Amino acid sequence: EPGLRDLARPRGLSFGTAVRSEKLASDPALAELVAREADQIVPEWEGKWEALQPERGRFDFGPLREVLDFARAGNQRVRGHALVWHEAMPPWLAPALAEGPTQARQLLETHIATVLGETRGAIRDWDVVNEPISAPPGGDNPSPTDGDLRPTPWLSALGPGYVELALRLARQADPTLRLTLNEFGVYADTPWAQAKRERLLRVVRGLLDRNCPLDAIGVQGHLQMREPFRAEPFVEFVAALRGLGLAVLITEMDVREPDVLASGIEARDAAVAEYAGAFLDAAREGGARTFLVWGLTDRDSWLRVEPGVARGDGEATRGHPYDAELRPKALRARLA
Ligand code: XIL
């Protein structure tokens, strides 16, 4: 039976998933499924600062290498994630960035040069900056300022030029790399998501106006079924990015069900597939060609372990293409 990777390729599409190295090592059935289905894999943790530079100046490529080895064995591509993010920072990093702009710049430069030196050739695209856009008012966690960039230790240390700096350093360290900005919360048909789309577009246009290297935008796609979705504004957004000469990738799709939902597993799975399917169709219509899920199965989903995002009734999430017993669901059929 053909995997999603085989079904995608002849249509000019690519399918993939986030993975964790320890799951690949400890869960052979899951690993086999990932090898069969995914054309690309993304290290769920292994490319973050916490993993790569646990102590200042000490790099650890062990966990990332496990993902790279797995991918090489299965002839899969690997996306890097993420060179700059305000989460998964080792405890020493924020205080070190606060030492001053010269130190902060040096830390960023060393990290990017070291990591890209190590992964050159093996990883052809990286999320250079993850989630740089601020949260508009009206959502759960609005940013305390109304600037387009999220207030983070990076912004505090380096000012609004940090995004451009990171992109330029990445281009310099590995000129063959596809440079991506990755963002969440930009898909729904709500004023909040619309405001966030506008912020992202403004930041991207600013970067391109300054001739900053940038190749792609990652739309994370952590879908929430309680949010209304309408194709038109999202298609328009993806097309606007494509119009700027950028590729658009769906990088982290999964689905959060609202607390109250039709009971019965079949009805739930059908609803998840329908909601996600509308999003996938719109993304394709706008010009996205890469579709990655943030976990292939409910068994290894981050949604079941993150506080606050699992279903309130304590039932396991069903927001991934395969269930906890590794049986394909309606969402898997929708991705094929
Ligand atoms: C998540 C991982 O899946 C979790 O295991 C971890 O605890 C927190 O990070 N957006 C991103 C990803 O860009 O890096 C996040 O991954 C999910 C949200």
C-alpha cells in the first residue's frame, strides 16, 4: 500500500511529520509508520537551543543526529526547527542575551554558524525564526505592546533588527539553505487572526524591502475547531505571500477539538477530517505544496501532554492522521 509520501510526490506535493528521536528509538511500529508515510521529517525538539546548546558554548548534536540518521536510512528529507525561538531556551540563555547587544549578537552568530556548519548538506531548510509575530489584542495572551514583533529576550537584546540579523547570518553560514519564518495563529476567520496575518505580511514586506534573504513562510496550522474557518481570507493570505516570491509551507498541522463535540469516535474523526480538509484545500489553492503534521499519531501527540490543550473531558486527542493504536483515520484519507 502506498504511503502518503508516495501519493503526494506525483502531485508535486510533499508530506511529512514532526518526530522525536526517543520515540523513533523506543517505538518501532511508530518508526516504521513514519518511514512509510513521511517524505520529510522535522525534529520536534532536537533542533531547539535547549537541545543543541544546553550549556553556553557546549554543543550537543547527539539527539539531532539520531533524527538525521533515521532520515538518511529511509531516504527522507529533514527540516530544521528552530534557530531562534523564545521557547525551549536553555536556562542560561536569556540572562546571557541580557548582557548586552554585543554579547547577544555573538551568541546568535556562534549558534547559527556552528549549527549550520554541522547540518550543511543534510538539512536544506530551517525555520530561522519561529513565532516572531506579536499577539494582537483580544486573544488569550495578547502581547503587552502593539508592535508587530513579539516581545522576547531576542527582541529586548537585539531590537527589531534581530529577525533580519538571524536571516543574514543563516544565509552567510549556509548559502544553499532555504530560509523560513514560521508562525502560528494566522489561519482562522477571526479579527484576531486577520490582525496577525496583517502583522506578518508587514514584517515580511519590510524584510524584503531591505533585501533581506528570505525564501519561505511556514504556516504552523495548529487548528482549533472552535475557531471559524473560511477559505477566502486564508487563500488570499497564502497567495499574497506567494506573490512576494515566497514559498508557503504548512509546517505543524494538528487539530484541537472543542470540549463539547459529538460523541462517538467515528463522528469525531469525521469532524476533524472535515475541518482540517477545508484548511488543506485552501492552503493548496493558495499555492502551498508542503504539508507537514505535528505528529503522525495520537499516540505520540504533544496535544495529550501539554496542559491546557487536551480536551477538557480528559479524553485523548484525535487530532492526528493515525490513532493511538496506529490505525489510519479519516484525516489520513483527507491527506492522501
Ligand atoms: C512543542 C513540542 O511538540 C512539545 O513537545 C514541547 O513540549 C513544546 O514544543 N509550535 C512550535 C513547536 O513551533 O516547536 C512546538 O513544539 C509546538 C508549537
